[in-house]
Amino acid sequence: MKALEPIIRLLQEGKRFFLATHVNPDGDALGSMFGLALALRGQGKEVWCYLEEEIPAVYRWLPGQELAQKGYPDDNDWIGLVLDCAEAKRVGKAAEFLGRLKEVIVLDHHEVTGTLGTHRLIEPIYATGGLVFHLLHRLSWPITKEIAENLYAAIFSDTGGFRFSQTNAETFEVARALVKAGAEPAKIAELLYEHYPFSRFCLLRRVLDQLELVAGGKGAVSFLRHEDFKECQASKADPDDFANLLRSIDGVEISALIKEYYPEEISVSLRSRGKINVARLALEFGGGGHACAAGFKLKGELSQVLNLVRERLEALFL
């Protein structure tokens, strides 16, 4: 694989690495970033993990999060490492600093990607955590218990607990290797799925109250207004996976959850059972993702976006 050789060389020879991921980071983004940061530090490298926002509460147990910083280095003598994202607009404010660096490595597993990076490893597999695992294996760098916990959490979260369509034999082989390295499956599953704040359930009640079926029951659509987040005292991360829940309704092929965390700044999460590629649908609105999980953002009134999504889902099943 030609794309891999210069990346391996940079990781081996580089001394200072600036790591970043997409805004609103999920388990794969954070687990991949902290896992690779710990591996780099274990090789005597200097690491700087940039995060624009607070780490969501459900991920605050991940080892290595003490490396996270909100600011930037004072100089440009760094190699950039962007994980779980290949689009400059999705890395937020970090895009400006990354644009000043001579070398930027991108590791991503999304099917619809941007053009960020001077060296890109884009493989549409189950999780970016899997790419990091294979890189570390190729480098012959040790995977400690802390690294294993991060990478297992990355893979477990992005496969929906090994439920999603890209889960395959290799996914379980990598998970097995990470368990042998010290990751504890039961502990990680509990930390990821059994310690939600009450605010999440407050939002869930509203999502269910506002749920509607469209396209003869093949589409499920719901929404959260800015007021819902405010009244529930909820964070941006609280409704994570709600779109998956809506997709689980019997007969539903596509689900859409429309969220307005800030007034008139709308994000739309799309999920599919596989017959329709929602990454292509998201791309129509400047977004991206996977065939079964994608999203996009728009500015405007929530009611207008809601009508747009309803109409688009109806049209898919004509």
C-alpha cells in the first residue's frame, strides 16, 4: 500500500505531533486520538492533542485525556495528525493551524471524505480505531493496556457494540487482540452505555414525543429544538445514538434526527438499514459519512429543515 509508506516514515522519524479530530467528537474520534497519542508518547515523541470542546461526559474515563488542550503551539514545527476526519471544515478552528504545517497525516474510515492532508490513509472499514491498531502493528510499537482501552472503545462505539454492517471477522480479530492487551469488554461496555446523565433521558422523551413516520412508515423523523436542550440542561453529546434508536423501529429503512443546539444552526443525523446510501444523501447538503450513518449541517429555521428532510425522505420511496 503506497499511501502507507510515507506515513510510517513520518511516524518513525517525526519528533512532534499535533493531533486533532472532528468537532463534536465521538468515541472513535477520541479513542483513536488518545490511543495514538499514548503510543507516540511511548516512543519518546512530543504530542499535542487539540480539542475545541469539552470531552463528553461518557468518554471522560478514556486514558490519555490529560493530553487534551484547547490552545495551539507557538510554532509550526509539528507534524499534523487528523483522525476520523478528512475535511477541513469538520476539524473546526484547528483547520487554520493545520494549514500552516508542512506535513499533515489524515487517518479516516468514512466513505465520503474531503481533501485535507498531505498524506492520507482512507480505508472504509469499521472504525478509525482499527486503522490505528494496524498502524501500530506495522510499526511494531507496543500496545499497552491504556492504548488497548482507547482503541477498543473506539471500535466498540463506532460499530454500535459490534452491531453495525461493517462489523466483520477482522473487527473481532482486532478486538480479541486488544482484549489480550488489557482492554476489559464488560467494563468498557458499561462505561459507554450505562452511565448516561438524566438530561439524555429528558431529551429522549422529547424526541419520542415529536417522532413521526413518513413515506408509509419507511422513514422516521424527529427533532430537538434549542429550547429542548436548554430546558433539559443537556449537552450536544446527549442525543448521540438517538438516530440509531429511531432506525430500530420495525419497518423503518431510514431515520433522521434534526438537532438545533444553537438557534438556527441545524445538524441532521441520518441512519439507514443499508438499502439506501445516506452518505450520498448527506453529500447533497454538503455533509458526508457512511452508507448507513451520515449527516449534514444547515443554517436556518428548524421548521424549514424539518420540511426539507420530510420531503426528501418521501421522494426516496416514491
